[in-house]
Amino acid sequence: MSKKGLIFWILSVILVGGAFLSNSMAADGKTVNPTAIAMFILFVVATLGITYWAAKRTRTAKDFYTAGGGITGFQNGLAIAGDYMSAASFLGIAGLVYTSGYDGLLYSIGFLVGWPIVMFLLSEPLRNLGKYTFADVTSFRLEQKRIRILAAIGSLSVVTFYLIAQMVGAGKLIQLLFGLPYTTAVIIVGALMITYVAFGGMLATTWIQIVKAVLLLGGASFMAFMVLIHFGFSFESLFSTATKVHAKGEAILAPGGLVSDPLNAISLGLALMFGTAGLPHILMRFFTVPNAKEARKSVFYATGFIGYFYILTFIIGFGAIALFVNHPEYFQNAKQIVVDGITKIVSATDETKNLIGDKKALVGGENMAAVLLAEAVGGPAFMGFISAVAFATILAVVAGLTLAGASTLSHDLYANVIAKEKDEQKEMKVSKIATFAIGILAIVLGIVFEKQNVAFMVGLAFAIAASVNFPILLLSIYWKGLTTKGAFWGGLAGLIVALVLIVISPTVWVDVFKNPEPIIKLKNPAIFSMLTTFVLTILISKLDNSERAKLDREGFEPQYVRAQTGIGAETAVKH
Amino acid sequence: MDRAIMEKIKNDPDFQKLVSKRNSVMITLTVIELIIYFGFILLVAFNKQFLAQKLGEGVITIGIPIGIGVIVLSFLLTGVYVYIANKDFDELTEKIKQKYTKEV
């Protein structure tokens, strides 16, 4: 698109967004936090500025998919952390710690432990073998067509489920924070993410992730710091206050009912750990750095930032428990009482009902714990800041997902399966059309799923990533015997098992379809779907005597040399 | 890449040294991480009382330092990998590259 066209598009996005914003505020009549609005507008203007800057530098397909391959390890570490720290992990985990204490930490740990696995098994060979998408790696020596189709199915299902969950969460959150109608919020998010990705490609997306990661880490650090100041930097004092006022008492300092039986615990653990190593928008980031050394550095920094962030959410959740006791106004239908010298927040109609840690009692629900804590420790201005950061977080994450989805459509499906000959200009055009298509689809699905329970979708996205993308990637890099036939049917079988098991599980069969009893008790299918993929892929590969299988096995050694040394790997371009 | 050069690289002692070193580091660290995480998960599933024990006089339980410890250890392990890789892998890789990329 021409420069004029881009400026016109950016201006219309600002104008339409602004009109919606002022219009809805007037109609709603609610007092909306002015800092939140100002901060949010500042963020949008800054990100559109980044997009404009990046658009001028995004000329080739390599620029679009990998920002030219010249991002440093530190920058990429921040960007990976930005991609991974969604609003769900910020507000959701802080909320979970607020309601259940220690159980919230279990989720954080699960989300973190995938990173060492990515580092040890994938980071360097991925960088040495790949170009734009992880399917470049899986199809390196296997048949392009079938393997790209499999990778596209895996990537697009992960991206779609993840995107729906983020869009629905975004709509509800923005509705709450800014008083915008749900549909308007979803459309604004969709329009912005299309703008970032279609015009600015990976370069804009990376820098938006970096800005957002710095804002989020800064905001969360300040909040945790203020909580700790309040308790004289004594964890004992923080935790003992929290246990005194929380409805569950000392139980919040130990694992509770969240992880009940071993099978469920292990299956969820597998999904979180190996799902991280199969998320297409994360794997794509490894192609933005110039070499394997920077790739490993980026995982080190990313793991540090993400781990630090999860420790902060733990402190924030406990801070909310301990400090909300002074803020009855954060609760619906509540009053403050003093029993035996201990202040408590109880239901206005039932004094025996302690509301701290109650899922529904907070104004706006448990996910608002972090936002309300921002107000408790930093006043309305800081609350506005955190609200805007939450919005920025959502925008950055959906932009990363959209880019991954668009790359799969244009690079894997269009350029390597559909197109008869290589034509970079055409591929670029397709990537932009794909960005618009995915963006519009995300808006439509976000609106369709407004009233649905989408809580299972992130778990499902991780399960599919762990059962389709990860096993095929791992085997293609390390196992000589892998053949196209084995990978294709094994991966597909894993996907089907994951989908079927989740439909008949409590999370869908009971929570979504409202049946009284689930068909199976297993909440996350990863243990069986991963096993299916590994066993079937290995079995079919071993039995495969086709001509293609011979080529597949012969191709392993040159690939192995390149994976280990980086000889022949893609290099960065200089601008 | 030329098949003949590829054969040469494959049989080069430096390449074999690199591969065996990287594989042993990779497998050792992966196994350690799996033991740490699934050990923790099994502890949560089978022995919640252990994690609920008080650490000292106060309310803090053993579970809290153990849980935070899993996060910190995972991060440190990635650091160990980077340290070993920077020290050993890069030098060998560079040696191999210099020997063979002229011929490519």
C-alpha cells in the first residue's frame, strides 16, 4: 500500500476509535478514569507511530516475517516475554492467587517450565534450520506439501483458539475498564491489530511487544514494591495478614483443590510445559535474531523476565488479599466489621460470609483484583496506568497471534502449497490479505463467543501445540527415522484425540454444553494426545517403505550438520 | 550443501565433539528440568500435607519456597546452558565453519 494510503488508514483508525470512545462515554454516563483514557490514547498513538516507522522498513517478505532478522537477543527476549505475558496471565493469575492463594502459583510454574525445554531442545536448531515459520524446520527434509498442511492445521487451530480467548477477554475487560460496549471494544482491538501487522509486520509487532513488556514489568514491579513497603518488606507479615482476613484462612498457603488427582495434574503439566514449545507465535520469534547464539540469549532473558513477572503476580495477589480489607468499596454489597480485633469484609446481609477471596464479590469479578490493587497502592492515576497497560497487553498479544496466523497462511499454505512458482511480491500481498482476513475473523468470533464460556480455549490451544506442533518439530530435528507419512498421520491423530477428549471432558461437556456429568474426568487431554502423536508417528514411520520415506531418511544428515553448526543458515539483512 | 563436504564435516572430530557435548548437555539439563517440575507436580498431587508444613514459627509454608524455587531453578538452568554453550559450543562451531565454509 502507498504511503498516503497508510497515513489515511491510520488516521481513520484513530478517528473511528476516538469517535466510538467519546460516544460510548457520553452514552454510558459512567465516570471513566481520565488517566486510563489518556494513557491508552498515548499508547495507541505511540504504537501507530512505531507502525508507520516500521512500515517504511518493511519491503521484503523477510522484513515482514522476521523484521529482517536483525533483532538482538535482549530485544527478542523482551519481545518473547511480551508475547507470552498476556492479560490472562497478568489479571488472571493475580485473580487466581487472590481467590485461591497457592494454587495460582501452580499455574505460573506450569507456564514457566516450558522455557528451559525450548532452550535445551529447540532454540538453536530452530534458528539454524528455519527461515520464517517453524514449518520451514519440520518440512526441511520431508515432503513440503503434506508437512506444511499439517503445520498449518496445527498453527491455525492454536492461533484461533488462543485468539478467541484473548478477544473475548479483551472485550469484557475493556468494557469494564473504559465503559465501552463489548462489540465496540472488540472492533477497536481488531482494527488496531490489523493495522500493526498488515503495515508494520514483524518489526512493528516486535517493538510493540517490547514497549508493552517494559510497561507491564514496570507497572507490576511498582505494585509489588508498594505492597512490600506496606508490610515493611516482611513476607511473614504479608502472608500472616492475608491468612487472617481471607475466607479460606491458612489454606491459601498450601496447594488446594485445583490439582486434585495425579492424572489431571500430569496431563495439565504436560500441556503447559510442551505446549509452550509448540506455540507458533513464539517459535516465529527465533527467526528474528541473526544467529543461534542470539537465539539462546533471547530464551535466557525471556525466562528471566517471565519468571520475575510470575513472582510479582504472586505478591500482587497476596497484596490484594491483605490490603482489600481496608477497602469495602471494592466489593459489591459488603461491609467492614471488626471481630476480635481483626478487620474483615463481610456480606452486608450475612455477617458470617467473609467476602475476601470470593470469586464474585469484587466489583468486576476476580480478574479485577490487580487493577483494584493498583488503586489501593497508587491511587486513581496509577489505576488508570495499569488499566491502560492491561489494554496494551491485550493488543500486543493479539497482534503477535495475528502475525503468526497470517504467516502460516501466506508462507506455508500459499507460497509452498498453492502457488506454482515463487513470487515474493505475490506472497507479500497474500500475507496482507491474510492479516485482514484473520483480523476480521477474530472480530467476528469475538462477538459470536461473547456469552460463551471460553475458559477452556487457552488450555486447548496449549494441548494442541503440545500434541501436534511440538512432537513433529522434535522428531524432525532429532530422529532420522521420521518420514512424511508418519509425521502427517501421527500429527493429525494427535489433533483429533485432543479435540475429541476436550469435547467430552468436564471443561466443555459440562461447563459449555451444560450436561450434568462429563464422559471422562480428564480436564486436559495432553497426556493421551501427545502419546498418540509420538506412538503413531514413530510406528508409521518405521513401517513406511515408500520412495518418499527413503528421501526423508537420506535428508537427515545434511539437516543435522546444519542444525548443529548453522552452516548454510539464514542470515540477517542490513538496512 | 555439497554432499561430499557434508560427509567430511560429519566425520570431522571437532563436529563429533560438538555433537556429543551438546547432546549430553541437552539431555542432562532436560532430564533435570523434567525431574524438578514433575517431581513438584507429583508432590502436589500425592502429598499436599508435606507442602503445607510450616517453615518456622510463622505462617509461611514449605510449599512457598519450593514453588518459587522451581521458577528460580528453571531460570538458572537456562543460564547454565547459555554459559556452557558460550564457553564450549561457539568455539567448536567457529572452528568447523572456518574449516569448511571456504569450500562451500
